[in-house]
Amino acid sequence: MTVRSDRTAEWKRELRAAAAAARGKLPEDQREQLSSLVCRHAAEWMAGYGVNTLLAYVPFRSELDTRPLIGSAWAAGCTVLLPRVIQATGMMSLHPVHSWKELVPGAYGILEPAADSAVMQVPLHRPELIFAPGLAFDRRGGRLGYGGGYYDRLRASLETEASGSGRDTLWIGLSFGQQVIEEVPMDDHDACMDLLITEDGVMDFREERRHGI
């Protein structure tokens, strides 16, 4: 590691600890209320975008509760993919899920599709949207993950296997407003979000990124 990367890694460790502690202090009823607002904004945005297939995540511990959003997507007839962590390879497989009954505790205790469920082949079923979890975000699309690199590797895999047809996959962060900080430290391999949705609404970074702002 270079001195710069060492400093970035330490900065990330400190931010992760602080962000996790702050989020964990949110009262459960407030977390539920804010999650509902964020999911409503996301569902309304999706309806206007015309989504058919999306990748979401199942909430864990104090994470924003995505269950209302997943339920809305099912009700709208969308194909909902959920990830299954493959610890041996550091990758995630993507699975179509139609009900909560199809999930079992998996890696790290997070609910995920059962091991014997049908795997969605990424090149054939490229999600139009990916809702990514995170500990902190900034107003330029920066995302602070948990340090496992699973979503970074998924993004690299999707970009490598892109068919070149249809719309690009959009990456969207879902966050409580308190998780939005001034700056998220980013390495070269870290993926920026295209949009960020909080209880206050939708932030779209695509135009700024196109113009290098």
C-alpha cells in the first residue's frame, strides 16, 4: 500500500465505526418511519423510470428497511433479484425471489436466497437498477460500504459482461439523511452511486458526472 492508500483505509475504518454507531442509535420507530419515506420515494421514482428488473438487499441490523420497497416492486410486477454471498470466492450470485418465504439466514446472518434456488445468470438478466447498502454517502455519489468489496466486485463483473444493449444499470444508494456526510473517501476501485435516495427525496448525480463536476 502507498501512504495515500494507507491513510484512506484508516479514514474509512474510522468513518465506518462512527457511522455504524450513529445509525445504531436511531430509535426503532424512527428508523421504521424514515425507511418507509425513503422506500416511497424510491418506488415513485421507479414507477416513472419504468423498471422491470432490479437488485435489492434485505436489511440487516440497523440498516434502512427495504422491505416496503421490495413489496412495492413485487406488487408492480417487477422481477426482484436478491444477492447470495459466496464467501469462498468473495462474489455474490443473483437470484429471482418472489416471496419472503424463499429466504434463509446466510452469510453473516443476513437473510438471502436458499443455496438450491435457481441462480440468475448476470449476462442474461442484467438488473436495470441496483440498490446498494452503505454506512455513509456523500452528495457526489460517494458510498462507504462495509469493507467486504462484494458490490465493487459485482460492478466489475457487470461491466465486464455488459452486452452493450439496453440501458446501463443504475446504482442507487438508499440512506437515512443522517448518513449523508461531507465527503466519503474513495479509492480508484470504489464505485460511485448514480442516485441517492433519502427521506428528503432523490439526488441524481448523473448529469454532474457527465460534465465532470
